[in-house]
Amino acid sequence: MSDTDGMRADWAQKDFYAVLGVKKDASTDEIKKAYRRLARANHPDTHPGDTAKHDTFKKVAEAYDVVGDPAKRAKYDEMRRLYASGGYPGGGAGGFGGGGFGGQQGGVNLEDLLRDGGGAGGFGDMFGDLFGGGGGGRRRTARPRPTKGSDVETSATISFTDAMDGVTVSLRLSSETACTTCGGSGGKPGTRPHICTTCEGAGFVVASMGGSFSVNETCPACGGRQLVYDDPCPACRGTGRGTSARTIQARIPAGVKDGQRIRVRGKGAPGENGGPPGDLFVAVKVSPHRVFGRKDDNLTIDVPVSFDELALGAEVRIPTLGGSPVTLRLPAGTPNGRTFRVRGKGAKKADGSYGDLLATVEVQVPAVLDAATRAAIEAYRDATASKPLRANLFEQAGA
């Protein structure tokens, strides 16, 4: 009996449902919730030095790796059923001693089943799919898997007005792509590849984390490509990757905010082996405006006014961004710093509607006064001298 066969027999006897504390007919969501609860309670990072919790975490992860995957779970359930009924050598009443791995029981020999595959859809296929091998340890012909290209990030600086209206920008990108000399294979042109002997064409290797817990890692020999060349490509030195520069047009939507990231699907690095390209993420930088500001989906503007306009009331025309001016009606006695709302003159929202324009009035004090203006202000001061503004200030302050 090989070590691999022994591992499979060991797994056949484990009750992963009991490890997770769920019933055999538990739903996928129930299994996931149970796994997350147990993983948090026993994670090594939160319990350093607690070997018991570490062992529990490994068992929980091992169980969820199988029953948390619908395809693996179906094969595992079938294997457990055969084991319990005695149809699997070593299962049921016979035990390992009854039939043994090398013996015959009911005309079934486990080594023959694992070696020959037990016919189409037999034990070899089931175990091979469940535990990562082919039927009885035979590997299928390596077929490089399609891989999605990596995502690319860049930035674009646009004006305040373009951010409000939307704009199409040209972006010069440099991204990783398939080597033009070898077409991404990593081999010297004219040479033939062979299946990677390190991972046997799987593209990954199994790394043991201690006990029965293990994880899949990208094969260090072939980089996950499953095939290797004895003569690497001289241009990319066997990596299969190169760098390409290109210019694309990206649409920045209306209403975009400073610092917002825009996702442009399919404009990232090209994929490998027929895989789809990655995405492009554009970090938008919006230049400030000399008059307008922004607060969420609203635009803001500071409106200079005189004292008499606030005291007596007035109609004040103000600009809007990209539209016709509007008139603010200031009632008599308007306090300095009051904000007026002009509906629908703000930034465009995601639903197509618009925010508002928030206009704040600010009294402007003249730096230089002519004789007539000074005389008028002095007359106002004399007229209001009997009503000092700060009459109750000290009393209210507790002085």
C-alpha cells in the first residue's frame, strides 16, 4: 500500500461533519458559518502557543476544504457510504484486517481499483478528483489553464468642470504582457516543452502545514504553467512575460469625486492561455475651482455682500457652474454667514439626479473709505450708540 493510498483510507474514516459540528444534510451556508465560527475561535494568530487550538484549527480547515466544496462533498459522501456499507475495503464490519489493502474481499482489491481506476467513474476517478491525483496516481495530460490578466492601476488629473460634466481621457499605460518572442510560453522558439516533473503537470504543489493540514502553492519550477522548457526564451529568460506600452481611452463619469477610483473592465494586462484580461483602475485627481467648491453631491460658493444688503434686504445674482445665473433673495436682517440652497445646481449623482448649490453670504468690509462713506458709517454709529451690541456679553460670560 502506498502512502497516498493510506492517506485516502485515513480520510475515508474521518467524519468531517462531526469536526464542524453540523449534520450530514447541513446546507452550504450552515457549513460555512460553522467553519468561520470555529476558525475564529481556534486561529493560531489569536492563540499563540496553544497547540490544542492549533490542532483543532487544522482539523476544521481540513474538513471545510472537503465538505465546503459541493463537488468534493458529493464524492466524500459517496466514499463514506461505501466505507460504512463494507463496499470499500477496510470499511464496515470487515475493517482493514478483514479485506486488507492487498487482499480480496467480495472480489474487490483496493490496489487494483486505485491503480486501474476501477473503470470509468470508479474509485480511481473519485479519489483522484478528491485528493488531487489522477486515477491511481496517474496524471492527466497537462493542459495549461486559462489565467486572468493582472489588474493595472494609474491616475488621471482632470479639471473641476470636467469632473462635473464627465470626460474621456487618454491614458498611456505600461503593463505586463506575454513575451512577444516566445508568445508567453517561456521557451526558446523552436523548442518543445515537457511536463513539469516537480508538480507533474498540476501547476501547483502541496505544502504540508503539519499534521493532516496542507495547502496548494504555485509550483516554483514552472510558475503554474504546468510545462517547462529545457532551453528558456532568451528575451524573457523563461518567465514568459514582457512589458507593453499602449494608449487607451477611458471614460470618467460625470460627478466623479476627487480621489475616487474608476474601474474600467477588460483594460488591464492581457490574460494567459486564452484567459480574460484584467481590469484598469483609474485614481481620479480633481483640480480645485477658483469659485466653486464641493461637499458630497452639492456645490458650494461664497457670495460677497455688503452690510446694507443684509440689513435692508436685496436681490443678488450669482453664477452657477455651466449654467445660467440665478438670483438670491436676501430678506432684511439676514445674518452674516447664512447659507441659501439652490435646488438642482450641484453635482450629478449616480442615479442621474443632481445635488444642490449651497450659497453662503459673507459681508465684505471695505479696506479704504472715502469721505462720504466714512461720514455715513459714523452717522450710523452715532444712531445706534444707545443700543450697544455687547451689552450682555460680560454678564453672560459670568464676569
